[in-house]
Amino acid sequence: MADQVNISDEAFLKKGRMKKSPFEMKAEELKTWEKKEKAYVRNYLFSVGQPLVYLKEGSMVAEYADGRIELI
Amino acid sequence: MANIYIIAGPPGIGKSTSGGAVIPNDLTILDPDQIADRYKKNGFADYKDIGNLKFNELVKRELFKGNDFGIELNLGYQSHYDFVKSIKNFNKDNTIDVILFFTDDINLCFKRAEIRHQSGLHLVSPTTIKEMYQNTLPLLKTNFLQISSLTAVNITAGDSPKIVLQYYKKGRRLLMIKELPEWLANDLKGFLESGGDD
């Protein structure tokens, strides 16, 4: 029970990560941003035990951290 | 004066995953679902109630400090806007900047929410998702008076989130891409072009 009450406030906070609005980026800059963002999303979801859900060849799939890809 | 960013959109749209990408660097974001999930992981049986209390406490802390900060809120029910109103009333000079994540494909929300629950996180029923999805745009228009700016982020299953429109109430400035998704083109665009008060 002692552990239960020892969560610091900081542990509940998330942080923004936008240094420049993608809406104001030039095409090349936006491409780089999208690539970085895709990598971030992938790493984030896998780190919290969730799969990445996306369209693959017209079907919705879930890709897991261990490499499995399942139709959903 | 503080800028308060509301990361909005129906369950499963990707607010928690991608919301940080459109919030200024290092700004605090408060996510009630994430707070409740953290209590759940730490063994609290009443994690939802205690999570809500903690969320409210942290929002108050930021308001009293006068900091800019972000919160995640579906904005799918009137009660969510009532909460936003209470934040706005704390200091009328504060701005409410809504960043709306939305999609033409509700199925994407269903699938992501289902998978999220299977992975041990919070459950939102398809009925609730559908209700919030259908409520989102009508409620946004009804409550538009509370909002200082709107950023619309289009979500598709294949691509990264894309900012497709920005509207600033001050000066009635509307910026958008040429090819808008249906949810904006069919409804919200006209509303914003008429100044957001039709």
C-alpha cells in the first residue's frame, strides 16, 4: 500500500514536443517531420505495450513490437 | 494570461499518441486517462475516481501558476465544454486553443480503442465512441464562443496526423489546405468562413 501513495505528480505529466508547427513547414521539412513522427508513434506505442494500427493493402492491421502483423 | 490547449477528438483517434506533436515543446500536458491508467497499474481499485481527482488537482495547480498547458479532453459531451468553461472562468484573459483530431473513418476509432483495451488500457464502448463522434462537430459549433483558436488535424489509417486548418478568432483568420477532408469541407468550413457564429 505504501508504494501506491508514492506516485509523484511529475509521473502524471506528459510534455509537448512541437518546435515548429508542421502547418508552417516547407515540403522537405514536413517530409522529415512526418518520418520522425512515424518513428516516434511506433516507439511510443510499442513502449506502452500497444500495437500500431494502420492500413496495409486495403486492410486494417495491428503490428506488434515482436514483429507480428495481424488483420483486425 | 495563459494559453490553454485542449487536445480534443473521439476515443481512439490518437490524442494520447500524437497530441504532443502539436503542443509547444516542453509544455505540460494533462491526460485524465493516462493518470487513471497509472493508478490502475499501481494497484488502485478506485483508479478512475482517484485519477479524476488528481487530474482536477493538477489542472488547478497549472491555473494558479498561470502557466500555459495542455489537456486531453474528448469534447464529445456538453459536460466536457462545461469543464472548459470553468477553466476559462478562472481567468477570462486565458485563451482556449482547441486542437481537434478528427477523421472521416469512424472505424479507425473503433479498431484502435478495441486494440487499446485488449492491451490492458481503458475501455470505451463502440456506442460511446459513436455518440462522441457524432456529437463532436455540432457541440464545437454550439460552444464556439469559448474558443480562441481552432486547429484541425485530420487522421487517416495510412498517414501521419495532418494539420489541415487553423482558425484564429482574433481577426477571423482562416488558413487551410486546398483539399479538405469531408468532415471539414461539408460542414465546419462554411461555419468558420462565416465567422464561426452562424
